[in-house]
Amino acid sequence: MAEAQVFGIDGSALQAKLSLRGATSSWSTMATLLVELIVNLPVIAIWGFTILALLKVGWIALRASSFCSFLPLGTWLRRPMQAT
């Protein structure tokens, strides 16, 4: 069986060329994603810090309101006393 030729290039060389093109495309896509991650890392960190700060403020507000309103819930939220 004869090898197929496209524009004077045999099939195996064409397949190797297409495989190399696909590999370089994949590597360039991965490099682009890594650069975008590094550039956006400070923004991601700021969002994470903001979410954690809001959760902390919400927890403090819940504890403060429970001490005033619901005594059983306030005793549940209170930290246990240390034995001396």
C-alpha cells in the first residue's frame, strides 16, 4: 500500500507536523493560563481576605446579638471556661 501524499509531503510527516502544532498550541494555552493566574493572584487573595473578614464580622455580630436576645444560645456560643 502506498503512502498518501498531500502537496508533496507524505502522510507521516504531515501527521508529525500536525501533532507538533497541537502540542505547541496546548503549551501556549497552559502558559497563558499560568500568566493570568499569577497576574490575578493578588485580586484572588483580596477577595478571599474580604470574604473571611465578612464571615468574622458576621460571627461577632451573631455572638453579640445572641448574648442580648437568647440566653441559651448565648451560653452555647460562649467559649468554655479554663480550669485553674
